[in-house]
Amino acid sequence: MKFVEVTMRVAAVLVFAADLISIFIGISHSPVAVRIIGAVMSIAGTIIFIVAVQTMRNSWRAGVSTTDKTELVTNGIYQISRNPAFLGFDLLYIGTLLMFFNWILCILTVFAVIMFHLQIVNVEEDFLLATFGNEYLQYKKKVCRYIGRKR
């Protein structure tokens, strides 16, 4: 699934560039209340991403690496989300969209969020299952993909 991984990275770069341009130009068709909600979402997404990276410590990788040996991280923020870094990116991108709404940014944000999801379900989860087997299956039964615990 190299196509998904490469496309996800391209989407991330494009939406980041569109975010910066939108912020720099300052164009927004959003009411003030929506912009405030977007700011809160963006801040929350950034914090979630930072906490996810810090929790993973030496196991953090950008993308899937079959050569680096890591452990399955299930503590900290990973007790309530199997993919908090992706959740953080999604919140950041959607929050920025709400703050600086324009149609180009909207299209790129939706594209990036979809590509992140496809990266998770078609690449990351398959890799984790192949690498950690039953340990990952047990973890998957307890913790939701994006947020929440299962009963």
C-alpha cells in the first residue's frame, strides 16, 4: 500500500500549505463563534499530537518501518485512542478549516482526513497486526480507532 502512504504524505503537505496560505491571507467566511471553535480544536489537536509523540518515545516513527523494531505502546493517551497522532492532525486541520474557511482549504482538508484514515486502515493496522499479532488484537478489542474505550 505504498500508494496510500505516498498520497497521504502529499495530502498532508498540500493541506499544510493551504493552511499557511489561508492564515497568511486571512481569508475567512466563518462567523466568529465558528472561528473560536476552530481555534480550540486546533489547539486540542496540537496538544494531542504532542502527547502522542511523547508517549511513544523511542517507538515513534513517521510511517511504517519494517526494519526498526519497536514495542506496541498501549499506555497513556493510547489507552483512549489507538491513533492519537492522526486524531491530533485531523483536529488541527478541521480546526484551521473552521477558522479560515475557503473551498480550496475545505477540499484539501477532506482529502487529507480521508487519506489519513486510509493510511490507518490499509497500512498501519495491517502492519501492527503482522508485527504484534495477538497483542495488537487484544488492544484493538479494548480501544477505539480514534477515541474511546470499548466495553
